[in-house]
Amino acid sequence: MKKKVDAVIIGAGPAGMAAAVSLRENGIKNILLVDREPVAGGILQQCIHNGFGVHHFKEELTGPEYAERYIDQINKNKIDLWLDSCVIDIEKNQDDTKTVVVLSKERGINYINTKAVVLAMGCRERNRGNINIPGSRPAGIMTAGTAQKLVNIYGYLPGKEVVILGSGDIGLIMARRMTWEGANVKAVIELQSYPGGLNRNIVQCLNDFDIPLYLSHTISNISGNDRIEEVEVSPLDENFEAIKSKSFNLKCDTLLLSVGLIPENELSIKIGVKLDPVTRGAYVDKNLMTIVPGIFSCGNVLQVHDLVDFVSEEAKICGASVAKYINNKLEKSKEIPLQKRNLVRYVLPSKVEIGKPALLSLRPMHPAKNMTLTVKTNSSVELFKRKYKNIFPSIMLRINIDVVPEDTEFVEIKFEKE
Amino acid sequence: MIDKYDVIIIGAGVIGAAIARELSRYHLSVAVLEKEIDVSFGVSKANSGIIHGGFHAPPDTLKGKLVVPGNRKFDRLCEELDFPFERNGELMVAFSEDEISTLQFYYDRGKKNNVPYLEIIGKERLLELEPNLNPDVECALYAPSAGVICPYEYCFALIENAKQNGVNVITGEKVIELKKNAGIFEIKTEKNNKYSALYIVNAAGLFADEIARMVGITNFKIVPRKGEEYLLDRRVGKLVKRVIFPCPTKKSKGMLIIPTVDGPVMVGPTALDIEDKVDFSTTRDGLKTVFNHAQKLVPSIRSTDAITSFVGLRPAATSNYSIISKFFSIIKSFTGTKPEYIDGDFIIGRTTVSGFINAAGIQSPGLTASPIIAEHISDALLKDGLKLEKNPAFNPIRKRKVKHLRSILDEKNFSEVEKLVKENKKYSNLVCRCENVTEAEIVAAIKMGHTTLDGIKFATRAGTGRCQAGFCTTRILDLIHQETGIPVEQITKKGPGSEIVLTPLRKGRDG
Ligand SMILES: Cc1cc2nc3c(=O)[nH]c(=O)nc-3n(C[C@H](O)[C@H](O)[C@H](O)COP(=O)(O)OP(=O)(O)OC[C@H]3O[C@@H](n4cnc5c(N)ncnc54)[C@H](O)[C@@H]3O)c2cc1C
Ligand SMILES: Cc1cc2nc3c(=O)[nH]c(=O)nc-3n(C[C@H](O)[C@H](O)[C@H](O)COP(=O)(O)OP(=O)(O)OC[C@H]3O[C@@H](n4cnc5c(N)ncnc54)[C@H](O)[C@@H]3O)c2cc1C
């Protein structure tokens, strides 16, 4: 089937849904939202714990409840939503429009001609192959997210004696979830010297259940032929090499991996979008447009967010820019580079606009105490300054900087010890 | 009740499968007994998938003699059996004067083995053929007749065709006892089932020595040689068109760069002699070795592009007395110390026990030689007195039940996709999103009897991509359950003991 629209939004997670609603609010009617899952909501549907929406809705919701709020708005606005529909290709056309190829369970193969595309595909989890854990390849090893889906959506417990590698939030939440379902979570093992997830999750998911967290440790071997039987845990030296002489073994029937998320940008790469090697999300300008005109990106596919509230906020801004683009009103003013320095792992967007204020997202390289974050121009005009008692890589900072003065050549962002 | 057959083949790897298909040309009752839950779950699932040109093995070995005739059979086999095969050629590259003389040595060896169109090519042409190679290369030995196949699909195709022609293939049936009684072989399996046959073909891969020992043959031992391989993300693209070998050293054949027939590039394998026949573990050292070597050949290869790894064990045979006696110390009547077979060579054919035929020690280039090994085995059976009467109804053609959506998408042949979806709606339901595998393909695999996650992975590639089954596991569990009625908690990765989930928490779905 062939179809012509103004915008295709790929992914109906919180990012895609908020972008679609925002497009509608900005007067763009002819849009199509597609998701390969049978329900909208993205990763939220399997996050049945509380803690979503504190900023955005000023109340604590579960993942599905948060999703429901947006699904209601999608329905109310009669936004065309195709489920069980996967985007398999995007192509550029001569006239600058794009063709999005969608394979849909109900509708077969479809070619959607569109002026703009919003990339909102979210993330996938890093898996064993990505981190190359040595050892055998038995059953019982899976990502924490797969386990979450099995437990929360399918109603099956993957195992009873559990070790978790990685202290990302999904891993921590699954430690608690598996314990509640009667499993014995023996340990959470973390490569870094600090936890990967939010502090509140360390307290509520590990400490409350006396689950030990081994920092600066890794799993150096996996054994078991049919099903996993044991993991070897080793402390790490300063070069992140396992100290085998100090290793110990933990018996288990399940190993969950919570070792990071990778933005799902394979489609984006195919159409020429350039990625930041640090975030593995697209390089975008302040309108959240990628280097390919007409292709925008928001949500976890752009940068891994820890709070869904910020996803919705980012997607809303994205939707507004896309609307301008469609109406040929996206003014292209002078942009200058935003350079990260000391301790800033990444900052987004990578450019700021002369004569405008800007909203920046960033993360530090590692935890630190009593740091001051400053944003200055090359002629030392201060655009932002704030003191932080503690900074963590697990907590994304969102800051508003002042208007960038005329004649600035570049802007610098850095942390400094007080 | 005892099931009686003319011939029982023990082992359903590529060798047992090729023999089964070969014997199905004749009026015979044939069974294949396989201990694993599916076929091709032994050595044949974890290898490099190369149909070798044939310049590696010495001409006075069976390996050297059978590799080229085996290679030649693949065009016809591929036509008849419809498995992925591409003659893309192989290159052995040299970086130094020393290595250039090594190339010359292998050129001469290849000529003796009758490798067709073999030539040594210079730097310029080499870099033209393979622009991503390390620019420091000097020249290469080029065998355009080499190719790549998908090894399990080849094995599945052989088995399906053998079944079509009357062979009985029984999986999950481990032979634990084999005796010859009044001219008839009697088999007992772990499940306590009994079978009898006039002839036995021993194609038990890593365990062929143990099968042989059951009938008193103790003149060889299988020593596993471990090989680790790493698969790169499809996104990396085809870094090379041909299989790239380094010059072998005394210690090793070296790490290869393999453009698999399915698309992604694979690097490996390592080579390490081990004792444990079920040691399928990868190691940190293996990873480092593989990537260090691979980067020397193609500098842009990165270990961070690896999406998964696996281990294959080469069933290397030895008849070295000191090794054998270490393992079979209880055997008193060991005759002589002179090895009967060349160390590391195939052990094919008749034995001191009439009616017991070996197809053992089939390490590389076993995949390549498999079709010709099968012919040698039927000859050996004939010589041992089996009547081979052609079955006029033999049908050599096996067609893949369903097309792979991925290959059609790769060619951007969207009208073909439209046609497929029209014929079978299940083609529009994507189950594995990394490798673009649809419900149609999964259901067809389940209907062919692949009811484990690994079986479906080998049959369809679902779960082999970058997310490593994070996305499709639950969907495939659903489909297996739907099609077979097996309760989800009993579905396994690769047979009993490898269940995916342990306990249902509650009945049905609760969102
Ligand atoms: C386990 C876990 C716990 C969390 N806990 C909290 C919390 O307590 N509080 C909080 O505020 N935040 C939390 N978050 C973060 C928040 O849920 C995410 O940041 C947010 O869901 C990201 O939204 P998204 O729309 O970008 O991506 P996703 O939710 O991942 O949605 C992406 C969608 O795109 C679809 N898609 C991808 N590719 C295609 C394609 N080619 N074609 C069609 N569709 C496609 C996918 O099916 C998916 O539905 C948590 C996240 C996780 C994973
Ligand atoms: C790392 C590696 C790379 C390789 N690369 C290549 C290559 O590129 N090209 C090439 O030509 N060759 C290659 N080879 C060699 C090739 O893979 C083998 O020669 C071939 O797969 C051997 O097949 P098989 O049928 O003898 O063994 P298997 O596939 O192991 O089959 C034997 C079967 O017997 C079954 N069995 C064992 N004991 C019993 C029992 N008691 N009862 C019932 N069943 C039993 C096993 O479960 C198994 O399925 C490679 C090998 C390795 C390890």
C-alpha cells in the first residue's frame, strides 16, 4: 500500500507518542505513528513499578499508567497509530521527501511518503556478546529486560538462584522483582567502583533485601552445559583486568545482564544520520534535527534517559520543531559548537544558537562531590553556573543556559572542584 | 519391540546426514540415531562453513585426497537441496619473503591435490580484489573454487531429503550399548529403546571412539581441538568478499576472516587441544588472539563489533599409542604400538568388525569432503556385503519450505515481499527484528521438527542478530507453544535441562 503523510513517527514509546501529540498541537494533522509491538507504550509497558511521572504529571505512576495517559491523548486526537508494524527501511527521495517502508501484520508491506521522520525507536540492551564474557553458552543467561518481560508480561519466572551482572536500573529493579517472586538473588556484580543505577534503586531494591553489591568486580567465567550452574566472580585491578587469584564462585541457575543500553540507530545509520560515538545517539541541532534534513530524533534513541518525564519533554520540543519544518518555518540561524571539557561525558545538543538561550542535557564521567558546573563563552561570558553536592553518571542533568551573545565563537561546558 | 534396519547410522551431523541421503538412493531400510534433540547440534553446528579450495591438507592423506572431489559436488548439491552456497574463493595472504615461500609450498601442494584455477596473485590485483586488506600485504595464493555455505542448513537439507526418501531419523536417542550378536548388531539407547541392524555406520563425531570401543575397536582416540569464533554485527558490512587466510605457521593454521554466506563477517577459529568433549567455553585469551590476528589481516576489524561468539570442537583422531593408552588404560589386548592411521586424518571405511563402518575423526575439511565421504561409506558397505539396489523412486530434490524474507529485503525486492504476504499473511509478522525473520519462516521450521530455540535459530537465523534474541525469545516461545502445544516452561534452548523459564507465576497473561 502507498500513503502520503506529513510526518512518520517511528516508535510509539513515550517519546514517539509525545512527539505525535506535540505535532498535533502544532497543527500538523496528517501524521502516522508506528510501533512493532502489539501495544503502544514502549518499554514502559513492562515497567510495572512506581516512579514515573513525578516531574511531568506531579504524581507517581507505574510505567503502564504513564503510557496510558499518552495513549488516551493519541486516541482523543485520533492520531493514526499502526501497531505490530515494523519500519524496515527509510529512503531519501529526489524532492527531499522520504519513503518509509513498513511491514505490518495487518496491512502487509507499505510505502509511506513523508516530509519528515521522527526517530523514536528507543534502546536495546547490551547483551553477552557485546561484552564478551568468557565461558560456556548454556540456557539461563538473559538481559534483565528480557527477564522483566517474561515476569511482568508473560508471567514466567526465568530462574530461582539469580546473579545479576551490572547495576543499571533495570538490573536493580529486577533484583527486587525476582526476590518478590520467590527467587534468591545472590549478588549484583558491578564493573565500576560506583553503581550504575539511581541511588534510590540501590536502597529500595538491594539494601532493603540484603542483596550484596560487589563494586569493581566482574564475572570472569560462566560454567554449565545445558543450564548455567556457576559464575566466577573476580575483583578488578585498576586496568579493569580480573584478578583471578582473588576470584570466588557463585552457584546460580540464572544470570541477568544489566550492562547498558544501546540506542537502536541501525535505521538511522542506513539513511545517513551521523552518530555521536559517546552517546551512540544522533548528532542533533537545537531543533533535534539530525544532519539529514527532515529527520529528527528524540527519547532514548537520541540519548539514554533515566527519567521518562524528560523523554516526554524532549519529544514535545521535537514535535514542535518538526511542525515548523513541515511548514517551512524552521529558521536556520547561526550555530556555534558547544565543547565539553573536564568531567563532562557528553552534552546534547552539540551546538548552540547565537542570540538564543538553550536547554542542555549532560552526564558526568564518574561520580564526584562538590562540583561546580559552568558554561562559558570563548570570551569568558558566563552563561550558567551551579554548585552540585554530588554528581553521578546515572543522573542526567538538564540545564537552561542564558542567551548566547553575538560574536561568540564557541561555548565551553565543564565541571570544576570548588 | 525391536526396530530392525539394514543400516543404522549413529550420529546426525553433516557426515551422518550425507551418508543417510546417499543410502536413501537404494532400496534399504535405514535409520539415523542422534543423541541430541535436533540434528546438526554437534560439531556441524559450530564451524567456519567454508567449502575449502583444497591446498591445505597433504596429498598423501585422506583429507588431501577428498577435499577437491568434495568441493566439486557442491554446485549440484546446492541445486538439488536448495541451501545457501556461494563460490566466493579463498586467499592465503603473505606479508614477508618467508611467507611468500610458504605460499609457493601451498601452491605446489594445491596443484598435487588438483585444486583448479589456483594462482599466486600480486599486491596490486590482491588489493583490487580486497581493498580492506592490510596494505602491507605482498601477495596471495588464490583459490577461486572455494566457497561458503550455511553448515546447519546444509545438514538440515540432507536430513530432510533423506527423510523424504524413506530414512528414519530419530533424535533424542543416545546409543549407550552396541553389541554384535550372531551377525546382527544390537543397540540399546539411553531411553532403553532397542534397535537392531545388519550394518552400523559410526558417524558420532567427537564420540566416534566411544562408539567404536563398544564393538572392541580401540585403535584410535578422538582428541577435541577447540576453536573459538566471533561473529560481527551485520552493520559492519562485507569487509571482504573472499575467505582470507594468513600463512600457516608451525603452530597454527591461523585466524581467518570469513564472509559468511548469510552476510555477517566471522573471525576465528583458534586451535587448542583439550581433553573435555563438552568444553564449549570461550576464553579471554581466545578473544584477544582472534582479534589480534584478524586485525593484522583487515585492520578495521574491531572486537567491539562482535555480537556473539561460539566454540567448535574438531574431532581430531589419533592412533598414537601413548595417547590412546592414557584414555583406554583398562584395555589389555592392545596390539602393537604402530599407529594405524595418519595422525589427525579421517578414519573412513571398513574395520576389523565386519559390518561396522567408520566415518570418524572427521575434522576440517569434513564439511567440504562430506559428499564424497558418503560415497566412500556406501562403497565400504558394498564391500562388506550389503546389496545396493537403486531405488528408482529416489527424489534428489529438496526445496526450502519457505523463502527467507531477509534475502528478499536485502535485494530490495519489495514486489516479491508483496507477493509473499499475499500468499501467506504470516510473512508480514516480523518475529526477529534484527535478522528480519517472519512468523512464516518460524512456523515452517517448527513444522519441520525444530522445536528448541537453538533449532529455530539454526533453521531461520532468528535470534542470531545484534540483540541476541532479547526481542524475539518470548515471541518464539509463544509460537512453539501455539504450534506444538508444548507448555512454555518445557521449551528448551537445546534439549532437556536447558529450559528457558522455570515456573509459570500465574495463569495466562495479565498485561
Ligand atoms: C527497566 C526500566 C526502568 C525504568 N524506570 C524508570 C522510572 O522508574 N522512572 C522513569 O521516569 N523512567 C524510567 N525508565 C526510563 C524510561 O522508561 C525510558 O527512558 C523511556 O521509556 C524511553 O522512551 P522511548 O520512547 O525513547 O523508548 P521506548 O520506550 O523504548 O520506545 C521505543 C519504541 O519504538 C519501537 N520501535 C523501535 N524500532 C522500531 C521500528 N523499526 N519500527 C517500529 N517500531 C519500532 C519499540 O517497539 C518501542 O515501542 C526506565 C527504563 C527502563 C528500561
Ligand atoms: C571450529 C571449526 C571450524 C571448522 N571449519 C570447517 C570449514 O570451514 N570447512 C570444513 O570443511 N570443515 C570445517 N570443520 C570441520 C567440520 O565441522 C566437521 O568435519 C564436521 O562438522 C563433522 O561432522 P560429523 O558429522 O562428523 O560430526 P558431528 O556434527 O559432531 O556429528 C556427530 C553426531 O553424533 C552424535 N552422537 C555422538 N554420540 C552419539 C551417541 N552415543 N548416540 C547417538 N548420537 C551420538 C552427536 O550428537 C553429533 O550430532 C570445522 C570444525 C571446527 C570445529
